[in-house]
Amino acid sequence: MANVALFEPLTLRSLTVRNRIWVAPMCQYAITKKDGVPEDWHLVHLGSMASGGAGLVVAEATAVNAAGRISDADTGIWNDEQAAAWQRITTFIHARGAHAGIQLAHAGRKASVWPEWGHDRNGSMLPEDGGWQTVSASPVPFIGLEPPIALDADGIAQLVGDFAAAARRAVDAGFDVVEIHAAHGYLLHQFLSPLSNLRDDEYGGDLAGRARLLLEVTTAIRAEIGDTMPLLVRFSATDYAPGGWDEQQTAIVASWARAAGADFFDISSGGNVAGVRIPIGPGYQVPFARFVKEQANVGVSAVGLITTPAQAEEIVASGSADAVMLGREMMRDPHFALRAAHELGALIDYWPSPYLRSRWPN
Ligand SMILES: Cc1cc2nc3c(=O)[nH]c(=O)nc-3n(C[C@H](O)[C@H](O)[C@H](O)COP(=O)(O)O)c2cc1C
């Protein structure tokens, strides 16, 4: 068997993931009943990637309360009906030998927008169309969207409780991994960045103040999920804007989050400031992952325009990241991990039996 880094198992706390090819969280905007309950689409979408050999399948940004949804077509995990529907999906993922993660999210000032597809509207969904008032660190709107109101102390305490309750439901629904969404300009990122957090109380100001909410969420989730389950945090490493959030702050807060109970960091970028120039290209966020890994001495995954088995292998084998997450390539080819095993000559024992002939000539 070829020595293929991508197919080395990875252990986080008591969980051993079969390989380092992971599915990035991807909102589907596909909830037809607007009730946050995942449907057959989500089973087949996520299930196909588990059948396709991925190690960890991370379900989309899933709201911890109704107001935290990006749109009314998002998934949620704030009630038992949603948790039961997720359980059907985690059961299938497990039957295929993969592990299941869920990204817990609150969209903050980027909530209540029209879903990405299925109509010809965009921007904020107003209350008369079924939208709702958004919240954030400060009453500063994201360009083009309706202004949020600032969360007060009670609102913050409630939010931390909602993240913890969602994590408890995630455990009950059979998820193996929880990921906190602190990236892409959503609520926790809005608190982290000095461009969106103008508070003068203990949740704003210096880095410790801006990171306080994320650390409280991390601590509360860890208390809820116990000692054995891995906890990931997704960061945007930079706002790509002067005076904004950047990779140095990311590395410092990652080390604080580690001390608060997080294990591993999923490093993305951008999303909090509209109109910035992002140097997009193959693997463009990998250097951020490597930076956080080296500076904070933590495990990381890299994401962003990773599209070929050889490229993914180089990222892990060179030590830039401990795992790769793939988004759009996984949607084009949910069997990417099987294809990678075939192309890279890795012998794996989790080809689905009905697909065994496609291993040839390995
Ligand atoms: C349709 C779609 C939905 C996405 N939804 C989420 C999400 O729910 N949470 C998140 O953190 N990132 C989300 N992303 C970003 C991806 O996780 C990933 O970081 C990004 O697509 C870059 O990786 P890629 O080049 O492999 O697609 C989404 C991307 C796409 C294409």
C-alpha cells in the first residue's frame, strides 16, 4: 500500500476519524417547510459523502435558535423534532463508517436574508415577507442588509444557553463532533472583529473582550458534551480589511479557545466585510491554517479551493494542516475520497460493497 497521509486516521479526544478528507459545512437552503427540520435532501446530500469515503461529514451551519438562521430555509437544532430528524442522518453516516459533525451557528446581522435560490429576491427578508429583526454585537449593519440591534446582557446569556442546548441535542442526535461557527461574518465573528464590535462593555474593546462570547460558548458547550467528544471552531483568519480581524488575533484566540475546551480549528477567511479584495486561487487559505497551527500549536484543517487528490495529499503530507475540508468539489463528486484512494493507491477497507469493482486495478 502506498503511504498516503490523507488516509492516515486522526484521533481527537476519544474519536478516531478514518481519514483526513472531511466534508466542509455547506448550507443547502433546502428546508421546504421553514421549520428547520432536515429533510430527505439532507440525508442523501450528506449520506452520499459518507458513502463516498469521507472521514468526517460536517452538516451545514445549523441554527441554535430560530432568529439565528441565515434564511428561513436553513436547518436548526433548537427543538426535539429537528434533533430526531438529524438522528436519521447520523445513523446513515455511521452505517457507512464515517463520523458526523454539525456546525452550530447564529447568523447575527447576516440573518433573515432571502435564501440563495428558489426565487428572484436577495438581501434582507423584511418582516412582511416572513423575516425578522436581527441582532449583533453593535447596531452596525452589514452593507446592503437591514441594521441589527445590539444584544444586551440578557440576550448574550440566552445565546450562550442556546448554543449549549443545541450541543446537548447534537449529542442526543448522534453527532460525534460539534463545530462552533465563528467565521464568515456571522454572529461570533461579529463579536470578534473590531470592525463590527464597537461595544464598550466586557464583550467588546480589547481582544479579550471581543473573544469573551466565543470563549463562553466554548466553555458552555464543553460542559454539555463531556470530556470525550471533539469540539472544533471554524474561524475566518482575516477580514482582509485594515483595522479588522487578522491571523495573529485568530492564533491567539485559538489558543484561548483550546484552553476553554476546543480541540481543533477549521481555518477559513473573510465574510465580515463586503467588497474586500480576496486573493482567491487554489489552496489560498492553506497558509492561514499553517500559521494558526504553528503559532497556537493546535490541530487545524485547511479549506478553500482544494480540488484534487494530489493537492489535498500535499497539504496534509507537508504538515500545513492535519486534515482538509472540501466543499464545492464534494458537491461535484461526493465520492471524492474513494477517487482519492484510487488515484493515490491507498488501500482502504470501506469501499461500499456494491462499488467494489470500481477499486480496479487496486
Ligand atoms: C453552497 C455552499 C454553502 C456553504 N455553507 C457554509 C456553511 O454553512 N458554513 C460554513 O462555515 N461555510 C459554508 N460554506 C463555505 C464552505 O464550507 C467552504 O469553506 C468554501 O466553499 C470553500 O471551500 P471549497 O472551495 O472547497 O468550496 C458554504 C459554501 C458553499 C459553496
